[in-house]
Amino acid sequence: MRNIFLSDTCKETQLHPLIPQAWLQVERGKVSKPSSYASSSIESLIRVAEPPILPLFKPVDYVEVLAQIHEELESCPPTSARISTCCSFSLHSAWQRASSYEKLIYGAWLKYEKQGDQVVSDLLSSCGKTSQDFAPLDIASEFPTEAVRNPGTSFSEDLMEDSSAVFFRIGGDVIASDRRRIAALSKPFHTMLYGSFTESQIEVIDMSKNGISALAMREVIKFSRTGSLGELPPNLLLEILIFANKFCCERLRDACDRNLAPFVSSTQDAVDLMQCALEENSPILATSCLQSLLHDVPGCLKDKQAVEIFCNVNKQLRAVKVGRASFCLYSFLCEVALNADPRSDTTVRFLECLVESTENSRQKQLAYHQLGCVRLLRKEYSEAERSFAISFQEGHVYSAAGLARLEFLRGERVAAYERMSSVISSSPIRLGWMYQDRSLYAEGDGVWEDLKEATELDPTLIYPYMYRAAVLMRKQDAQAALAEVNRVIGFKLALECLELRFCFYLALEDYHNALLSDVRGRVAASQLRTLVHEHVVQWTTADCWMQLYDRWSSVDDIGSLSVIYQMLETGVPKGVLYFRQSLLLLRLNCPEAAMRSLQLAREHASNDHERLVYEGWILYDSGHCEEGLQKAEESIRLQRSFEAFFFKAYALADSSPNLSCSETVISLLEDALKCPSDRLRKGQALNNLGSIYVDCQKLELAADCYISALKIRHTRAHQGLARVHFLRNNKNAAYEEMTKLIEKARNNASAYEKRSEYCERELTMEDLQVVTQLDPLRVYPYRYRAAVLMDSHKEKEAIAELTRAIAFKADLHLLHLRAAFYEHIRDVSSALRDCRAALSVDPNHQEMLELRSRVNCLEP
């Protein structure tokens, strides 16, 4: 849920002269023959698993839910970030708004999600900068001392004026103290020393049976005089804490609580002290222990005692630990446990705690659904059915998929089919997953029809493509099977699809293409890949470079990745290969995998100046441009290299809001081109240089750069050259140039989208329809078509076009345009809903804020 609002797969320049400008403002970005086979062998290779029931909160109308979340957040006090729903789309925003308990939970959650960022922190430190994000809290400061009441202030002044000595005997020790000061520690002491008890009449009181040593009692008496505890060891503080609770000495208990907290410096310390903190009602110590444990997630969950601490407490004690933030805590722990091992007992126990901590219907929907998913995985079918049923009753329609799956497992196919049919017929919004899940229980043509409908409603669902491809392959229609699986691979790097395609090639005995379709997914694919090597001629290093050059030039990113994986087994320096790998993964919209590859490039760098360049990229991609540039300069001081100059030019150009740095960037790219490098990288440098010249309106120089890039087969330069033609008012030449790119590029959805800029509206619509078929995640075609419909006064059709995409692709641009359409037709409630949904994700989105302000003025 938190990642549902994703950026477009590629940021590229938009030049749409024929778009309906009244509705669509386009942001400008930076350019950047089969063998015969037996069906028995097919059956042994092809296995398409049923789509899992995902442990996610999946409302039917997520836009409505987002709008509700935004309203709830607006009604919260500024310092509150409690999740009254089930989760947050922006943990960082929640952390910023959180109270003390929640802040340490969100901080730990963010730290967990940023695992691997230690490299970035280390690099920042090497630049003289430290990152303070999500640093441990000063827990004691979150509990002000003023909150501790002084019981003595309400006692009788006459009695308090009496000051006489009293002695406490502990074993063989007799310790003198001031009766008045001891009485002021608590009401029980006051009653004992000034009330009707025997102790009020005697001077020596035996405390030997009260569980305190003479040493600890002396510290208590000292506290009665000074109001503070000295630097005492933890065992002595614990003894005094127990004594303070026994005699209700609030100020003394608070002092012990605060003095014990700094002793929590490790998971083991937290484990050792937490139970005492809970038993002795010590919130500062308990919170410090919790912070230490959370700081060590997921590592501490391997400690059985730590897991017991999280699980074996009742609601009352849980409140001591985390106040009302229990749901946040267990949501975090459940996510970690689900990622580690969804079938484990620890996962079940955390989910049961999550269920106990729910406070509203939405939280129950999530908690019971997740518990049902885990019970289903563990084959605990009765418990799974109970959990799914509760979630469904609370309003989580997706849990019906779990109930249907359980009916099917019991052999009740018809009942499962009818359940999903009921979901479809009663839902105000038909969603792809509903038809996908019903297809599992359909028969004959019904399976194919349901999967076709699932793809039309949600083209991002993988299972329908895989199922159709497997059926076609079993029918020995290999080309159709490959085309079907290639449809999804064209816009989504799904390992299961790559593995299925690998198996298809294996069944066809097309071992060469099998290797080129592999990007080393899971273990099974790696084992099959080893077998394939026996049937192909091994490439030399030179062969590998030629293969990489061919695939890179044909914009075949997955093929390029496969070649790089094979090259990693040769003697080619691994730093260079991991760096190229990171570039390809970024193109395939896999930023996390790209960052891992960059870090591997750094680890395998051949020398210091190369390592510094990779460190610069890591910092830049982490949002630290200035420090990244610093690394580039260090690298250049060591040795002038293509990659150092290229990176410095790229970072400067991409981070400068105007053309103020253009001359510097041009100079840097020219320096880069003077340094040794291969044609792949030089083609990219020429392409970037051409882009800068275009921005500076130096079209002749730009054209020269693009033509030079094309001469060394940098195919993407066709796009830049088309832009030059267009700026020279030669739209036909621009169209033809983009056609050349389409013909050469393996991945050409973006090329069709670019070509649509250079033709008349009818051809534009045709190109954009092709874009949607090739990559349904690209947002621009939906926006363009909707704007055209709106200009033709077809408001309902325009809104339907956007709604179609919003159902599976949550995007701020889509929501903004639909809200504007609703504003135009005076549908105030729908416009406000879309505004609120978008602002729940990006509360500072300026255009959406302005639109909401306008819409608010329309309300009666």
C-alpha cells in the first residue's frame, strides 16, 4: 500500500503540439525457427502456480479510502500521526508528525526499509556529513519531570513542621534519617510515620523484611534530602525501584526509571531489563528497551526472548510499552516477520497481537486478512476461514478470494465460483483480481473469458499472461506462447515470466535464446541455466562484448542484462559490469536492484578513481548530489577518466534548474569524449551532449552529436535527432526519425509515444493505442485520450478513460486531471475525493492544493 503511488517508468521529454492544451499540461523532463517438441517434455517443464492470496489491504475503491485517510489526518492534532486506518503511504511523513512512542516505531520501520543504506551513511561521513535521520530518541526527555506529583505537598502543615530523627534497622545496620523528609516521599510513608501506626511512636524501625539492602536504603535517604540519585549501578537502581513502587514513592520511582534508561545499550540489555520495567511500571525504561529492540530489527527477532517480550504481554502492560501505538508496532513487526518467513510461529503470534490491538473496522480488515493468509499458507484451513470471514464481514471484499480458495481446496469448486461471481455482481467497481480468481474455479471457455476480462481491467496482473502462454505452449503454438509471455516482460520485469520463457526455449531446444532470456532469477532457473551451458558454444570475452553491443544498440535491456550476467563469469573486471548492470536495471524501473548493483560495482572497483565514481553515483541516486559531485572531483584529481567526467556532467545538468551550468556541462562531456572508453558509453555521452546543445538552441551542433552517436549505433539518438527536426519545423522528418527508432528498438513503447508528438491527431491516437498495448503502465496515453474526449464534450467518456487507468495505476497526474474534469462538470464531491486522495500521498502537491482550493469554493 505504501508504494502504490509509483512514478512513471521513464521520464522523457514531451513535445505534443496537437494536445488539447486546455486540459493537459505536459511536463518536460530529460531525454534520456523452432524445433519440434513433445508435449510430455512441455508438461514436465511448464508449471504455472495459482496466484497467491496476497496479505495486503486491497479496498475495492482505494481512491475513496485514500480520501478518507486524508480527512482523518487533517482532523488529527498536528503532533499526532496515529494510523486510524491500517497503514501509511508515507512513513516519513508519519514519523515527522508522530508522538514519542510512534516516532520510535516509525523510525525503526524506516530504518528497516532502508536496509543497505549504511553504505550511504558511510559515504556521507567520508564527505564530512552525517545523516541524523531516524536517530535514537532521548526517551527521558519525552517524559517531563513536571508530570511527577510531589505527594508531600498535600500533607498537614502542622505535622510537616515536626522534624525529628528516625532510624531504620536493616540486618546489623542502623541508618539515621529525617522523619519529615522520609514521610514526604509518599503517602504510605507519611501515614506510617505520622499516623496511628506503631512506627509513628518509635525511633528505630526494622526494615529488614522489606526487600532492601542497607546500601540501597542509604541512597533512598540521600534522595529524600537532595531529590536526586547519584551515579549508581543498575542492580542497585533496580533494588531502589522495587522499593519505591512498594511504598508508592513516585518521585523516587521516576528518578530510578530515568537513571536506568541509559543502561539499555544492546538487545541483551533490553531483554534483561524489559520484564522488570513492565512489572515495576517504568515507562521510560520500558520505552528505552523497546527502542533498543526495534533498532535491532530484524536481527532481534531471532532471539526467542525478544519475541517473547513482544508477544507475552496483555493489553494493560502493552500500554506501558507503547501507549496507544500498539497497532503501529505490530503492523511493523508483522511486515518484518512476513518478509522473513510467513509460515513461522513468530509471524502467527505477531499477527494475533495485531488482531488484539485493532481499534476500528479498517484495522480489523487488514489484521484478520493477513492472519488468514498466513493460516492458509500453513494449511490451517479452519482458522484461515475464520479470519477471512471476519475480515470480509468488516468490509474487506478481497478476503472473499481467500474464502473461495478454501472452498476450492475442500473440493467445492462450484461454491468457490459462485462466491466470486457474487463478489463481481455486487461490487460497484469491477477489478481484475475478481475475474482472475474466479477463473481458477471456472471450466472450459469460462477460464479464458475470465482471464481476458482480468487483463482488460488490470493489465499488470501476471497470472493471466502466464496461464495463456502455458496453454498455448501445450497446444504446440510456440510463437503465440512466447508472444503472450513477452507482452508482460515488455513492461514489467517479472522473474516468474522470465523463468517461464526460459522453460519454453528449453522445451524448444533453443538454448541460445534460453540463455539470453535468463537474468538469473531464482534457484530453479539458475540450475536449469547450468544445464543449458552444455548445449551451447561458450563465448569468449570478445564475443560477450559484441553480444552486449548488439543488444544494447537494439534497446534490448533484458538481453543486455543476460549477456552481462554471463560476462560476470569471465575475466572481465566486475566493477565495470556491475555498473552497466545498474544502468539497465534503472531503465527497467528496478531502482533498488540498481542500487545493489552500484554497491557491488564499488566493492569490485579495479582502482580508487573508479571506486570514487561509483560512490558518486550511489550518493547522487540517494539524493546527495553535492556529495556525489565531491566524489567525482576526487576521482578526476586522481585520474582523468571518461566515467568521472560523464558523471560530473550528468549530475550538474540534472540538478541545475536552468541553463546556468550548460557551458560547464558541455566542457565536461567534451573532456569525457577525449578519454578512453567503449562505443556504448561514448554514444551515450554524445547523446547527452546533443541534448544540452538543443536546450541551448544550438541545433547544428546538436544534430552533429546525434549523427555521430548513430554512427556508433547509439540507437536512442534517433529520438534526439527527431527533436532537432521538429524544432526546425520539419515534423515529417521527425516522424520518420522516430520510425527508424521503432524499427530498431526491441523495447519501443517509449518510441511510439515520442513519435505521437510528430503526427496528426488520428495517427497520434493510433500510436498511443500501441503504447498502451505495449506498456499499459505509461500514463500519458490515457491522459491524452481523456483530454481529446473532454475537448469533444464527451465528459463521461473522458472520466471513464482516466478511471480505467486509475483502477490499476495510482498516479498523481491521473488523479489531478480527473479532479479537474469533475470540477468542470461541477461534481464537487468527486473532485474533492480525488484531491484528497492525491494529497494523502503528497500533501505539498502545489497544483492539487490549488485545485482543491478552487473546488472548495464551489461547495454550497
